[in-house]
Amino acid sequence: MNPIELKDKNLILASGSPRRQSFLKELGLDFKIQLKEVEEIYPKHYKREKITNFLALKKAKVFTNLTDKDILITADTIVWFKNKALGKPKNLEQAEVMLKQLSNHKHLVITSVCLKSANKEKIFSCTTEVYFNKLSPESIAYYLKNFNPLDKAGSYGIQEWIGFVGVKKIKGSYFNVMGFPVHKFYKELLLF
């Protein structure tokens, strides 16, 4: 199955993320963007992919008028560091604190994706290990001044300057660190 065989489906991406939108375009998929406000809160005792699974499903549940031809796509990404979830920072001060924490350490990037139609849903997740070099205060300040960390889990984009100079190595999907496990998504979409 390929994008041509998905032509009778209405793909709906419920994400304002320019990276997720770009990935779907690069896959050659026709899709619409529909956004609905969802409060990204979850039970405090949840950990790792249980958090992202919960939030991806929560984002999907607000879409109640789907048909059999619709395939809704929702996703959520967190950085998991020292037994704690780091989401998107609320301001530059919080972004600076997060980058200082991640400096010279390993963390996990976890993304969950939910596919939903009128009568079925599928949730899957992907985890990537990211190892950061030691980041100087000057490097962090430069990144915060010249890039937008506020729309990214963990306050950084691996595809930006900080990823070029700060990431020592990764184990797993690079695209997952950008917020969308494209390889896994495409496989699951074709099976859906």
C-alpha cells in the first residue's frame, strides 16, 4: 500500500507542529489540519510512554464526528529525564533550566501517535536515547536568543544549532527526536 492507495481516506492531522506537517507532506500524503484545544495534563503517577499514550489519546477523543473514511492523527512528545517528564517550556527561563539539566547527560525522547477513525483506534510509541555534550552557558544563551525553544519538548530541536553542537549521539530514531517517528507512523498507517 502507498499514498495512492490512501486516496479514499481523509487524513486529519490534529497538530500545529510544523515538523509533523512537513513529515506528512514529505511522505506524499494529502491531509487537512484541524486543531482543537486540549489541556495537556495527565495523572501524576504516569511515567514515560504511559504519559504520551494518554495525551495522544486525549487529543484524539475530542474529535467525535469522525467517519469510517477519516483517519485522525494525534501525537505527543516528552523528554524523560531523571524519572521526570519535561514538556514544552513556558518561558525562556524555564527553557534555560531544562537545557542546563540535559547538559552532559542522557535522556529519552518519547513520542506516542494515535490513529483514530469512527470505529477503531491504534496507539503506538517510539523511544530514542539522546546523549548531550556539556553545554556552556554561552552556548545555551546563544540558542535561546536565536531559536525558538518554547514549542519543543525539553526546550530543544535536534535539527537546529543546539543539536549540531550539543548532541553527542543518539540510539534510535532521529525523526522521533524531532517529534514524530515517521518510519513507525507510515507502517502503522498502512496497516490501519
